[in-house]
Amino acid sequence: MSETPLLFVVTGGGTGGHVIPALAVAGELRLRGHSVVFIGTQEGMEARLVPQSGLPLELIRIGGLNRVGWRQALATCWQLPIGILRAWRLLGQLHPAAILSLGGYVAGPVIVAAWLRRLPVVALEPNAMPGMTHRLAKGMLSRVLLGVASAQAHFPAVPCEFTGIPVRPEFLTAPDVSLTPPLRILITGGSQGSGALNRAFRQSWPLFREAGLPVRFLHQCGRSAVSDLRRDFAASGLQGEVTAFIDDMPAAFAQASLVVSRSGASTVAELAAARRPSILVPFPFAADDHQRHNAEVLAGAGAARIVPDAELDGNRLFQEVAALARQPDQLRAMGAAAGQAWRGGAAGRAAEVLEETAKRVVDLEAKSRNNI
């Protein structure tokens, strides 16, 4: 731990997969006595989550480039130099000891501005397929911390370390999977919900009712779909609850016997931390198909089954859940395999690396002054 309190900048945003791990590291840095400023956008999830955490948030206006239309691409190209200038000024005002980047389009201008100011940038790359920002900026990175070890192949000339992905500590306290009837199924498409999961869930109701399987559902469907889905589910004769948003996701994981979800980096890490078996439906339009790569990590460990989005319907959802419901030993084995895939201590190690990086910069500056 650094003896002198320092200020660090954390950047990255758009989705929870970037913001939630960033906040976990920021929390660890604050526990060590340091100050943290977050740089993000007004449009991303960081605009809501960062103020809730008590961190100061500075804003940059920038859009995406990967898998966007030509109008958005042109707008981003126009915003990019302005965003770099804004980041350059912010870094000049803040004088951070180092920058932590979780990727996402907002991180691009911050990384470039840090490189121009000769400030060290540590990237924490959560995905099995690294995002476009970190791949393009790899020559400007001092260190890369990997959520998935195989991602190192994309950073051949940068010092890398496999740390895993930071998650909230509450996920780690989940009990072992309970198989006492009814089997509790958590279905979540993320904070905004998933149209594909919502449709498949609705289509599956008659099949579950006819089969008479002892199951209970908790379905996070998003605000736009909650009214109709909740009303119709109440008339389905099945046990459970439909909700727009789950505020306490660690508690929902702790109660679940099986999770059906997308496969963003944070979700995959949370499944491993909570030792939960899962059925993963990768979002097919995720940048660089990174959700499929993430899902394959858990599936390869024997902790998850993958259903391609194009193959998902009510019958496939029913068949996958019913098959596992009838194999309690398989569910136990998948939960244990998920736990084996978990890499703990990621937030603490990221904080240590940032302190080490900052100390090297301070030592080099002191040496340079002494040589003058």
C-alpha cells in the first residue's frame, strides 16, 4: 500500500460490464486512502452508477465506432478530437498518479490524452475478446490486467497479468446451490432486459405448466416490457415474479438454483464468484462477438450451457431448463465448476498495480530531478 494518498483517474463506460468492475477497483483504492475521479459519458450506465457510489464524475461527449452506422461513425470522428482535448485539460487539472481504463468508447480520448501527457495507463480488460479501444490503444498502455487469461494473445508487446474480473464482494457469500423443490430459475437480460429472453420466457409457460415441473421463476425483463409480461405471467399458473429491475442482484444469485442470462463480462464473473450453473445466450450484436467468447470460457469449464440467440425460443428454453432440473448432480457439478473458474482478489490486485505504477513514475521523476 502506498504511504502517500494519491489521486487516480478511472475511465470506461457505456455498459455495466465496464462500469461495475471499475467501481469495484475505485472502492478498493478509496479503502487504501486514495482519491478517485471517474471520467465517463452522460449516456452510459456510469451516469447513474458512479454518482450513486459517491465518486465525482467528469463527462466527455463521445460515441462509438464499432458496429455503428455511418452517421454515428461520422459523429464520433467529429467528437474524437474534442474529446481528447477535454480529457487533456481534465488530466492537466487533476494531475492523477495513474489512469485505470476499463475500455468502452469513452476510454479512447482519455488514453490518448494520458499518452500525450506521459501519464501511465493501466488497462483492465474484462472480456475474452478485448474491446476495440484497448486493441487500438495497446501501444499506449503501461500494463494490462486480464479478466480472461487467453486475452493476452492480443497484447504481445505489453506486460500482462491475469487477475480476473472484480465483482462486488456480496456475490462471494452466496451459499451452495439449493436443489430443494421448487427449483429457482433466475432469468435476466441485464438492466435493460432482453427482448429475446422475454419472448422465449413467455412462449415457455404452457410447456412448464403442462410438464408440472416444480420450478419458481424470477425474471428481470426491463422497464419497457414489465407491465404486459407481469400481467400475463400472473395468469399463467406458474410460481414466480416478473420485475423490471433487480436492485439486489447478489441476493437474487444467492437464491437461484440456475441462471439464464446474457454473457457480458461482469455477468460471467458474477456467475463464477457465486458458483452458479447457467444457461448463457450471448447477445449476437455485441462488439467483436465478445459475449460468445465470454460464454465459451464458462462452457469450456463445464459451468454453463450455451444457446445461440438464433436458436432461442420457448421450446428450447424449456428443454434446456427441464433437462438440468432432472439432473441435480449435473447442476451441482456445474456450480462447482463455476467456482473453480473464479479468480479472486482482482480489485485488490488492480489497486496494487496502480500504486506500483504510480510509485515507479514518482521514482523516475525524482531520479530525473536529481540528475539535473
